[in-house]
Amino acid sequence: TQHRNRIYTFDESYFEEIDREDKAYWLGSLMAQGALINFRNTIKITAPYKEKAWLRKFLFDIGSTDNCHKITGSKTYYSAIRSKKTFDDLQKLGVSCSRPDAFTLPTGLILSKELETAYVQGWKDAGGR
């Protein structure tokens, strides 16, 4: 979906239903990072320089035409996507604006064993140990 001031597109309904392993994996990653930013309904995910390919995979999986951006003066890359729908979908699942203190499962979602395994792996890979 194209929004004013947005120069990229992505699948805004990607997190509407967590019915595939890739969606569960990225949900775990976003949950571990506390990836929501209230300003303009932003979802931000970061990765160290050596894991830039991981961030590119996220963008590919959500169908984004955006690229990774380097944080000035650091060896960290990020992607910040904006969508009220995606923001709301992730918030309903328990993703928040702050990194959680401990491992948590998504809110109100029952995951199959395969999806739960993917979710946990996403959590671990994003640094939510």
C-alpha cells in the first residue's frame, strides 16, 4: 500500500494472521526487540553490520521494496516501516515499544508446535535471550 511520504511498499497484512513459520519467526524477532514506535505507527527492526543479510531477509519476506539503512556513526543497520494496520496487528499480538524483560509468547494466539519453534528461534536470533 502506498501512503503519503512513503517511497516503498510492503504487505501490510503480513502479520494479520500468523499461519506460517516465517511470520512466526519475524513476530518473535519483533517481540524480542520491542520494535514499535508510536510516532507515525512505525515498526523498527535493527541488526548489527555482520547480520545485514538477516535484515534484508525480513524486508524480502514482508514484500518490502525498502532497503536497509545504516545508522550514522555505528555498525548497525535498521529498517523502519510505517503502517497503522501493521502497527495495530503487531500491538494486538503483544509487540510493544520496549524490549521485554523476559521471554513472552504472543498475546491471544495459540501457535502450533512448528510455529512456536519458529517464534522462539526468531526471538533468539533478534537477541532476546
